[in-house]
Amino acid sequence: MAKLVGIAGSLRKSSYNRALIAAAKEAMPEGSELEVLSIDDVPLYNGDVEKASGTPDPVARLRKQIGAADGIVISTPEYNASIPGVLKNAVDWISRPVEGEGSVFAGKPLALMGATPGGLGTALSQTAWLPTLRDLRLVYWTGGGNFRLSRASEEISDGRLSESKMAALEKFMGSFAAFVDGR
């Protein structure tokens, strides 16, 4: 029974990627769960702040939640053919070494997905994440293919994913949960 956490890489309340991660929570197979985390309160990384005050509470909370999970699902927007700064900032904070703690990312299975109004369905963003994922030693799962939702304005209405895309997402999430359970 996979216990996953999910993060949407957008701060906009009605973003396509928040809708997609909410749909992923609904698409989980029976017995598995996806807890949706928020990066809304994560401050911009500043080494001076870290040195003076340590890890900010929102970052410490995310580290704890990710550390307790069996796997991670990230729904990434695509900004200017790359990754969103707010999500990269959160990952940078979470990956900072904390005395007495190991990496919460190393060896953790991760599935990427994304939604965009454009035609490439976050293909460039997902590809741009690969060096960071390798550096953090995450286990990037590709067994279910890629979940890239293009033309999201046609597939998401009132924050809900269309039935046809929901069926594909259920398959994607079921495959990822099975992979995580099998580790």
C-alpha cells in the first residue's frame, strides 16, 4: 500500500497543475494514498537566513512529510521551456543538508507529470528536471510512460479533469503505486 506525497509546482490556486495533482489523489488505487503538499509558504532560499535561523518551518515540515512517504509525485508546469522557479526553490531548500539527517530524496521513487495550455504537455520541463533528479539521487520512474497534459484548458474544467484523461491518470497512478509497492 503505497503512501505517496504530491506537489504541484505552481502557486496559483486554480492552476492546471494543482488540478492535476488533485486528480492524481482521486486516481490512486484502493489501499494507496496520495497526500498533497503545499509549497506556498516556502521562502526564497537565502544562505544567510539558513545560517542565522536554520531551516524555515515550512521547509522542515515538507522534509518530514517527504521523508515519511514511500514515493513522490510532482506535477510540474512549464515556464519558458523549463522548470518553474518556485518549485525548484522548494526542492533546493528541501535538499539542503541538515545535521543528523540524511537526504529525504536519495533513493525515493519519483513520478513526474504536468499540465500546460500549450501543445507539448510539459515535455521540456520534465526533461529539464532530469539533471536535478539525478543529482538528488531520486529514482525517476518511467515505467508508465510520461503523463503530459497538453491543451489543459480543454481537459480541465472547473478544476476537474476530463473523464478520458482521468482514466489515463488512474492507469498512470496505479502503475506508479505498484512500482513503489514492489520496492
